Amino acid sequence: MSLLRVLLSGLLLAGMLAAGCTTDQPIFTNQRKARIEGATLYNRGDYDNAVGAFRNAVKSDPRDYRSFCYMGLTYERLGNFQQAVQGYKSALKVMRETPAGRDDVDFRQITMNALAGCISKHDDNHLEQELLTKQAVDMKTDSRMRGESYFLLAKIQRYRGDADSALISYYKGSEIDRDDFWLQKEAGLYMLQMGKTKTAVKPVQRANELGSRDTEVIAAMRQLKLEMPPSLTEGQNSMKPMLQARQMPAVDLKAGDAAPSLPDRLPAD
């Protein structure tokens, strides 16, 4: 009988663990409450208290990349641009290092556009741009990180009206990281927009292979008169334009020649 009790107790404990009854649960709850509170305060225009709520969220869960990004947006609203940049960078770092972050490709785009916009508007001495350039050319750096650095540089240069430099950065980034759908898409569309049709072919083709149901990429394929590869099967998920993927206004990828405006509202989720 005693042995039966022991076995039953073990099964009960295993069931509790499988259901998520671990010490992580209250941390997640506190983090989520803090992020919702921060978004609510941001939406009311109470940016000082919103920053504090987002800080509490990332303190409860350092993997909460959304709160890091929202904290960056809030600091930028307050005019604290260095802290805003650090918030955006922290969000991207967490996204590179966590499975959930790596999978959230649309939110990564939002964060990158916010970071590039902030740097383009407020990095008067080009210190952040120089740092990104060093990361991009450092052969010891991981190829995805180098590709991301070139991608950010291209956005910054584009927002600043430096089309020639942006084209070079888009090209180098798209050659280094060929598995980044958004990099290939944005590089190809920008090259096409600037009349560089021959250079646009490869990134547009790669973008189509990585997300062949994207309507803008399909339109670019047709404009370049490229042969369409076989479509993805119906059961596979397709890449969707970012503005359909997240309920957060901010970014125009089609003609993003000006830094995106800060959103008036954040999603309270």
C-alpha cells in the first residue's frame, strides 16, 4: 500500500509538471501583467510610467523581447535616444538567442525598422552606423549577424536618402545571409525600385523560394519576367506581409524611404 502511494504521488507530480505547474508560471504571469500594464500606459500617453512597467516585465522574464522593443519605443517617445537604441538592440539579441524569438520573423522586422529609424534620426555622429559597419565586415562574426548588420545599415542609409550606399549594403547582406526572407525581399524590391533590375534578380528569386506566396515578391518576379517555381503545397504556411502579421502600425516596407513614425498605440497582449 505504501509503495502504491509513492507511485501515485510520483504520477501526480509528473502530471503537475507536464501541465506547467512550475516556478516559471508566476514569473510568466508577472511579466505578462507588466507588459500589458506598460502597453496600456503607453496608449494613454503616460510614457514615464510605461517605461517602468516594461522594465519590470523584462526583469521578471529577460526573454521577453517584445517588452524590450516596447521599452525602446517608449524611451524614444521620451527623447532618450541612447536608451531607446539599447532597448531595440536587447530585443534583437533575445530574438537571436531564443527559439520563440527566432521564429517571430515579423516582429523582428518591426524591431529592426524601429532601430534603424531611431539611428537614422538621432545618431548625428554616425557612431552607431560605424559600429554596425564594423560588425558587418568582421569575418569572425556569425554570417546571420553580419547579414543583419548589413540589413540595418541598408535601412539607415535608405532613411537618410543615401541610395547608393543602401544598394551596396542590401546587396552585401543578401549575399551573406541567403536564408533571411525579409532581407532578400526588401533588398530585391529596393533594387527593382531603383532600376537595378539585373541585381534584383537573385534576391527576388531567393525571396520567392523562401516564401513563394508573398504577393509583392510574385509581382516582382513577373516584372522581372522570371520563371515561377512550383508553388508551395496548401498545407504549408506562407510568409505574409508584415502589416498583416502584427497589429502594430509603423512600417512601410514597399517604399520605406523615410524613417517610420512611432506608433500611437501598442498591442496589449
